[in-house]
Amino acid sequence: MRSARNSLLAVSAIVIGALCATPIMAGPASAKPKAAAPAAGLTAQAVVDGAWRTPEDRARDGVRHPVDSFAFWGIKPNMTVVEIRPGAGYWTDLLAPYLAAGGGKLVVTSGDPDKMTDAQKAGRDRYLKRYLDNPALYGTLEVGVFAANSDKLLAAPNSVDLIISSRNFHGFVLQNIKDYALKSMFSALKPGGLVAIEQHRGDPRRPQNAATGYIRQDWVIAQMRQAGFEFVAASELNANPKDTKDHPFGVWTLPPTLQTAPNGQPANPNFDNSKYKAIGESDRMTLLFRKPAN
């Protein structure tokens, strides 16, 4: 998923309130092309090549590494998978057809609809519509509540095989919901179930500042272990050694956001972002954790 702050930048002030309630929100995006139902048993490469995907999503495959990510996660087509804060749907457009074709199930997260404003509900419904309108391709997408201000569950306890959280950990820290987030994920997972985390990786030599979007890898591992998870593996598939992590507007100075002015100020047309384009998207940790089997 895009980071919480990236989502805020993408969809303007309406999302500020929505973000606090952690609903599904998505910015204006290209309409997803309609496609026929996928053949049973799609491979990761087959969904990456899917005709339903937008040009914008395809353009990011070189930095998102979807096929390698599927392999690292150990995802299987018959799994029950939860996607935390799916953002504009980059991963949803891959996960839902893959799981639908293999008899699995995708659960995407939303805030508690009983606590949303009308604008937040409209954003949630707008995001879901393109998936719910095409069950032949996306299957029966389910929605779990991921909101610290709600007593509703992310998923039934011990029911989920894999949870994917992409570019969210800094948001957990900034919104003071880290403990809630990790407890909810631990509860939802089956014994032996996995959590995959992708996160902008902070410099371990510098004090951590979640407001930059960067979080230290050693700290994330420590927090996950403290919450009861076992560390399984780390991958460098999303590493970017060109990322100096000292940008004027945090990680959002880099693509795909390319922020040019402080938050709350209009874009600065005179800001030279050529060097940030040359860096590319952020250096990111890619981690896998397990809920103990016993």
C-alpha cells in the first residue's frame, strides 16, 4: 500500500479525517479495465501481466517487484490473505485475482463504517466499487475493520494465513496505534501464519523520526518480536542504495509523490526535484514474521 502520508497527499483534505479512522481510501486513478474471469490457478507472473491492470501500476513494477514479493511472502492461491491499508490498490489488483483463481480469499481493511463521516464512507465505497462490481475477476472481496477506535475485528481470530502491510509502519507510529496494529494482526493469524512487512528503511546511525516516513529495520524487528512474532527472514529485493534518507520533505520528496513544498503549502514549481527522480523510490526493508505454531 502507499504510505498513509502518500494517501493523504493523493486525495486531499477529505482523507485527513478518513486516515484517522483508517479506512480504505484511494485517490483519483485510471479506471481499471474490465477483464474476463481468470483461468484457475494463476501464477504471480500471470497476474502481473493481467490486462485489467493500469499503465500507472505497470510502470511501478520495476520498483515494487511483485513476482519476487509473492515468492518471498510464500503466498499460495488458496490462502486467506489480509491486506492492511490497501491505498490506491496496487497490491489489491494483483492479490484479488490471484486468490480468486485459486480458491483463496482476500480481506482488505477499512475503518469502522459506524464511525466514519459521509465523506469517508464515500471514499471507502468508491474504492471498493471497482472490485465488487467485477467478482468474476476479483472474487468476493471481504472487508475487515482496522481501527483502534472500534471493537470490531480485523478478521476472526486464528483465521488468516498471511497479512501484508506495505509502507504502513510509520503511520502506525505517527497515529500511536502500533500496539493495536500488532495485537490485531497477531490475533487474526492462524498459528504459523505469516506477516509480510515492506517499509521505508531508516538510517540506523540517525535518531528515528517517523514523520519522515522512514523507520529503522532493527526497531521494527524488535517491535514485532515484542508483540510475540518470530522473525523469519529479510530480503533486499526493495533495497535502494541511492536513497540518502535525508530529503527536505521526507520520503515523499522521492517518487512517486515528488513533494515540492512543506505539508499544507502549495506545490513549489521552482523546486528542482531532478536529483530525487534520479534516486527513485525509497530504500525499503522487506521482512517476514511468523505467529508461533504453538
